[in-house]
Amino acid sequence: MMSRPEKNGKVAQPSRYGYRLTIEYDGSRYAGWQEQRQVRTVAGELRRALSEVLADPTLDLGGAGRTDAGVHALGQVAHLRTVTRLDPDELRHRVNDALPSDICVFDVAPAPLSFHARHDAIARYYLYQIALRRMAFAKKYIWWVRDRLDVEKMRAAAEVLRGFHDFTAFSQKGPVDHSLTRDERARTESKLVDVHELTVNLRPGMMVVRIGASHFLWRMVRRIVGALVAVGAGKLTVEDIRLALRRAQPNETIAQLTAPASGLFLEKVEYPRELVDPQPVDVLARLGLPAEREAMVQKYRSEPKRRSPPRPARPGRP
């Protein structure tokens, strides 16, 4: 879109349009969400596809949060500002055609230019999948733990971690995000985090940890999950978790327990006046993987069969 001179000789700036994108991706092949030089990232692939579709070298793209290398997303949110106007459905179809198969924009909606995916978010939710048995499928999306886990001890440890705490012991200093202002960096890197949800749920052959918080520190979710698993396996106690949290210092033991990236999903980003489903997304069912389908089939077979009502007789027949 070309800019044109106004009557006073100044160049009028082209109109800009805002969109909100919701994206899912398999992070296995990427060095995380954030754009980086010389490595393949999700945001880098998304910018490339959008630039191809919109022919706009000035487009502004930003995500709600950074996911680490190998981490997946079910509901990452991004803002897009561009001088090219397209119908949201057309934009979604065209950008998906330009994206690799392991990244999908599944929703595009018009948004005010003031909408900022990161600044406007009030909470993020992550899921972590732990397999309780060996699985032939889904290896990229789970962490198989061979130890027998005591779920009640894990829930007791989760209760200790829930609330407003200094999570220094469960984090690591990450790379500097140069796109942030000094105030933004101080806010996002604050060790004080409000964890308002931390649950341990059981499913057929699986354990799913869900955590919702105001923001997350680098490696925080994976270290919390690793610590919970260590408690469940009897390698740490609930009191160990309480002391590490209270001391608010880097903890080498917890660092060594960091869970692998494969089982971690950014589930949802919450914004004002938007309700969050109290039940976590059933990831394996969404992926259509055989392990979960088998459990659904067994459940169906165990339910009593319903008799179909008799068909009404066709006209002219007894």
C-alpha cells in the first residue's frame, strides 16, 4: 500500500489494521517461539509466512509469551499490525498454506491496534504430560517416568507452591529479550509470581500437571514439574519443596531435576473478560493418538448399550 502526499506536503502514513492470531505448534523442530538469528523459530516461520502473504515489510508481530526449544503450544496468541487489509478467514487460510505443517494458525480475529498479546494478558496456563507407562506413540509429547509416583504427595507439594512466592529456586536466568523496555523487562523477570492454579490430574496411563500464573520465569514450569515428580518418587519431600521456596535462592538439586521440554504445552493465554475452562485440554485426544483412542474405546465398550427407538412405519406399509 503506497503512502500519498497530503496538501501540506507531508507524506500521509498508510492505514494500519490489527489482528489477533491464535496458533498451535509442535515445537520439536524449533529453537523456541522467539525470533533469533541463524536458528529456526516458530515466530520466525510465522513472520516469513505473513510477509509472503501480506507483502508488508513493516508488519508488527508479537507473541504472548516465549516458549523454550522443543516446547509445544495449543493456544499461543500473537498480535499482528499491518498495512494490508484481508478478511480474517482469508488471511488464516493463506498464511497456513505458507506455513510448515507443524505450525497452524487456527483462529484470526480483528483486533484494535492497541491490542498487545503480551501486555494485555493477565495469565498463562501450561500443561505438562507425564506418561505412567511406556508408549509406542506420542514420544514427542510426553515424559515417560518409570518410577511409581505417589499422586497424593505430589498434590501436597503442589499446594505448597500455589500462591504468591519468590520462585528463584525454580528458575534460571534466561536470554535477554531486547524487544522489551527496561520497565517491561523488570516486570516479566520479577521472581515474584502469583501461581493461582497448580493441579495434578490422572488420566488413563497419564498424569497431567496444569499450572496457571501471572507470568513465568525461564524454565520455571519444567523445574516445578521435575520437583513434583521427585516428590512423587520419594526422592524429595514436601518439606524439601517448602524450604527451597522459602530460601528463594538458586537450587542446584532442583535444577538437576528439570523435566524435558517434550511434555510441555502452552495451553492458553487469558485476557480480561475471557473465561478459562476449569478442565485442562485433553492433549492426546486432540492429537488423535492411539493410546487415548484405545481408552475411549474401552470406556465405550463398558457402557450399557442403548436400544434404538423403533422406526416409524413408512406411509402405505403396515
